[in-house]
Amino acid sequence: MHFLFTGLPVALSALIVEAGIGYPSRLFDRIGHPVTWIGAAIAALEKRLNDPACAPRIRRWRGVLALLMLVAVVAGFALALDLLSRWAFGVWAVLPLGVLASSLVAQRSLSEHVARVAEGLDIGIDEARRAVSHIVGRDPRSLDEAAVVRAAIESLAENFSDGIVAPAFYTALGGIAGGAVYKAVNTADSMIGHRSLRYEAYGWSAARLDDWMNLPASRLSACLLVLAAALVPGCSALAALEAVVRDARRHRSPNAGWPEAAMAGALSLRLAGPRTYDGLVIEDHWMGEGTSDATQKDIRRALTIYKIACVLQGSLLALLLLIVIV
């Protein structure tokens, strides 16, 4: 019965639990969330180790040290929970571990945040800008309606990869410890992996490791979105695949272009392209060859593709688990 303690059933259970109930707001209000705990640790280490007076080389090595410390603590804590669950629940340990691992994925919350952008457009552009500001880093005041829609869809595609597929992938490979380590690295990248004077040297290791860890998940997420597009009326799996092959590697990010290109092709849109952050225009290639005049309807179609892709991911894990059992 060793397979019961592999990561596959834990990852599958986590996806089912999170899709059903998400992360309860009452629980968040009481104890926070694993990401907030990890974020607090990252901030504390950064405050102590990232001294602006030090040379960039020293700050880089301090960033490496901080990342190693973070990964060691998170992995150790997750492994302790894994062992404790096995000791307390025996063959049923997969159930509590699945519940704990559900905090590492964000299917439900991502869908809700993106849906709020579409709902905001019913009220007006200001409400839509406010909603999209919760899921993208660009200045919402610079976005017209089409740009708000594109930003929401781009966030949906990218976060499908690093917020759902990647943590499920690493949980399937390494149990709750694998998923927790990925989440720690991804959170570190989002907090300190920026190309700024403060973080470029110190956050170098977090950014590079996050890039490498997201390589398999970004490709898998693109495949899932292409397959999902084949099941949505009015969307094109072939165009999605063509966009991935043609455009994915042209994106500034080594990973974000894969799911974004798949979504762009499926919806006959152009996504990514030049974007404004803190008043600075960041040049980037367009993903897809469709129109850039995205509408509220495109958000709805993107959400449909996304939800089907989530189901496909769960089905893939179930199939792999069945193969292991047999």
C-alpha cells in the first residue's frame, strides 16, 4: 500500500478540496495562510541580510543563503507534518495531507478574482480597474477596457501555471514537502526576484530557481489549455497550439509565454505585448495573432477554458494514480 503515501493521491485530494471549498476566509482571518507565513519569513530574512551598503556580489550570496534557509525550514516543517500524519492516520494519512496541501493551490480563488474583473465591467471601467489591480502589478489607471480584459486573461493564464499546475506537479512528485518547497521559492521570487536596485543581486537566486522550477509546469499548462480549447465552442485548439509553437519562446519570461500564448491562440486574441509598470513601459512580444480589442465576453470564454483545464489536470492525476495502483 506504499502508493497511498506517494504524492499523487495527495495532489489529487488537494485539487478536489480546494476546488470545493477554497481556503476559508475565517481560517485566513484567524491564522493567515501558508503564503503569508512564508512571506513573513522572506521579509524578515531580507531585512536582516540585504544590506544596501554591501557589494552586489556579497548581496547575491546572502540571497542564496536566505533562500537555502527558507527552503530548509519549509521542507523540514512539511516533512514533519507528513510523518506526523502517517503516524496518526496510517493508510488514511492521504486525507489530512490532501487537506493541508489544498492551501498550496488556488483554483477557486483565481477564478473568483478574474470573474470579479468581468463583473466590474458591468459597473464601469473604474470598478474593473480596481478589480484587476488585485491580480496584476501594472498601473490600472493606464488601462482602457480592452487592456483591463487582456490583463485579467494574462493573469489567469500565467497563474494557472504557477498557482495551480506547478504546486500540484511538485506535490505529485514529492508529497506535501515538494509542493511547499515550490510555494516557498515562488513566493520568494514574487517578493524579491525583481530587477531593481534593491533586489537584483539579493533576489537573483530566487528568480533563477523559480524560472527553473516552473519550466515543466509552464509547458504542461500550455498543453492542458490547448486540450481544453478543443472542448469550448468558438475556441480553437489548433490556433492555440500554433501560437505556443510560434510565440511562447519570444516572451520576456521563459515560462509565462507558454500558457499566455496558448490562451491567446485559443481565444483569437493578442496578449502580453508592451506593458506599463510604475510609469515605465516594458517592451514585450505579442502572444497570438488575433485582435487586441478584448472584451468582457473573452474573460468568460477564458474562464471556461481554465476550468476545463483544471478538470483535465485532475483527470490526468487520477489516471496516473490508477496506473500506479494497477
